Amino acid sequence: MNTTPDPLHDSPAPDRLDHLRRTCADAGPEVMLDALAASLAEQRRWHALFDARLMQARVAVGLSPVGSPGDIPAAVRDRFDERSLAACREVGWPLLDEGQVAAAWMYLRAATDPVEVSAKLEPLALAAAADENDEESSRKLQEILGIALWEGVDPALGISLVLRTQGTCNAITTYEQAVSRLPATRQRPAAGVLVAHLHAEVSANLVRDLEHRGCSLPALPASIPALLAAAGDGPAGLYADVSHVQSVLRIARLCDDEPTIRRAWELATYASRLPADVVYPGEPPFENVGEASRLFYGSQLGIDADKAVRFFRTAAATAEPGAGALPCDTLVLLLTRLKRPAEALHAAIARPRDDGMPSPLQAAGALPSLVDLAAESGEWELLRRASSDRGDEITFAASLIAEYQKNQGNRGPQV
């Protein structure tokens, strides 16, 4: 342990200021600011430490310690920015460790990868959630939710916290407001959390109902279809809020991992057995949410794949003009996931051009590009003919470059 006295920390305020004066005169501003920064860090005065480091950065590149820097050369600006970002990290991480989440993010948002911040948020959230009735813990939870959800640092953690503290309805609403605006890759973990939560809810309620009725239970844990089979034929009971089931089945369309797809298929199997008078019509091609979702997710598990393709191909071909792009985009996504890129390319090229707003799948970036589909299928000329017909020089040129690069790669390095 360092027992050397710190004259800036251990002395009365007038003496500390005098020490700064003497250090600046004897050793220069840089040494003085280093001593000041060390003292502020020991006192855990993180905001003041940032101010000191920012002043030090300005002095190091030849700027005045305060005021507007004005127009400065690019090289000087780069050096100043580098030191400023280092200062953000120096104060941001200890603030986060202390649970000052919002204050920490103010510094870290520009200086770190959000993934690094996310790794530290979860243990903070678990600790705060364990004592959520405490005022300080409640504050931390709200700040973590704000960063995780509204800043997009860890949507899955944010949705998990909302589920724990506010319930399924609020979690779905929060997903729609905060998470659905993110790219598909960022949405998928949060969507998976919702699917897993509702799957567990339906399964648990089904088991309780079967036990109450004295039915013979399959070996547990059992799938929802197995539990439904044990319940007998006929409509299923209401084991979860129907609107929650249908919303989660819609949200899950972005997911592409096998466990989530399987859970979604099981939920869809349940939804397809709900009484007709309690379900809500969905948007094309999911007017019958349960049955269409059962085909969509089941086909990705090898269940009735050809039947599903026929269903969604017919839905895309017969969609009303005002139905938007979702029928066609669903077909493209499904064919892509079934590893049928040539068919997916044909479907994508047939997509209406005057369909107004993009579908949620397209807006989230869940669909492959036409060039990617051509590369997977080898249907370069099909894409070029379509590009020519549409006057789309960009896609035409991109296909030429992509094919050239792929051919060069296949030949290996040129000696």
C-alpha cells in the first residue's frame, strides 16, 4: 500500500492551491496537471478529473487551457481528440463501477464499444434487481434500462429487466418503441428473450391445467405440442394473453437461431388451436396468425417446408395492391433460410416497386441483398436483366464487381 502523503489530497484547500502554484512554476503545467489528476482520482472526483485531463490535453497540443479552441490543424485536432477519448475512458469506467450508470455513459458513449459497456451492465442490473425496493437500487435500474434500451447498448438485458419489473405487456410495448427501430442483428437477442419468456409461461400454465384436470402428463420438460396432445382434441385453453402470443410470434420473425425458432413454432402450434372468437386477424400473409406462423417457423425446422413455400408463394402472388411488401418479403426471407437462393432471388425481383413503406423485415435489414442472392445462386444474368429493365445501374454495376471478385477468389492468389 502506498503511504506517501499526497499534498494535494491531504492538505487544507489553501495549501493545495499553493502546491499547484509552486509545482507549475518549478516543473511546468504538464507536471502540475498530472499531480492534480492523480489527487482527483484518489478522491474519486471523476468529473473534476475529466476537466483536468481535458485541460491537460489542450495544453499538450499547444492550445489555451480554456475557451474555444477555434480553427486548429487536423493533425492537432486528432491528437487532442485522442487524449480526450482517453480521458472519457479514464473517468467513465470507475463511474460505471460505482453504479453511476447515466454519468458513466455520458463519457463512455463516444469512447468505447457498447459491447464492453454491456458486459458490465448485467452484473450491475442483477445486483440492483435483487433489492429493487431500495431507492438507490431503483435509480440504478432505471438508468440501466435507459442505457440498455433507449441507447441500444443491450436491448436483450433491457427487455429482461422490463419483464422482471413491469411484466409482459410493458415488455412488448417497450420492444416496439425502443428495440424495433434497431437493425435485425441487434433486435434478435431481445426478441429471443420475449419468445423464451412467453414459451415458459404457456408451458407452465398448460402443465398446471393438465395437473388440475387429472390428465396424464408426458415426461417433463415437454414441448407445448406434446402438452397440447395430452390435453386432447379441440380448442386450446387460454394459457397466455392472446395479444401477447400474436405480438411475440410477429416479433420472432427476425430470429434465426434454432432454439428460438423451435420455441416460436411451439407457440404457433398453440396459437393455431385457440378458439376462433378470441384471436385477432393479422396482416397479410399472416391473417391467420397461428396457422401461418406454424408454417413459417415449422418449415425452418424441416416440418412441411414445401407446404409452407406454396402457402407463402400463393400469398405473395395474390396479395392485394394495398397489402404492402410483407407478403413478398416473407417469401424471400423464408426461401433464404431454407437455402433456396435462386427461388429467393426470383421472388425478390418480383417484389412490387411501388409498395410504399418498407416492410418491417426490409426496414430492419433482415433481407439479403439481390447481389448476395445472385452470388449464392449463380443467377447473375437474371439479376442483370432485372436491373436493366428497371434502369438500376447501381445494382447492375455491383453484380459485375461481385462476380468478378468471386471469380478472382475462386482462382486463388495470382503469382
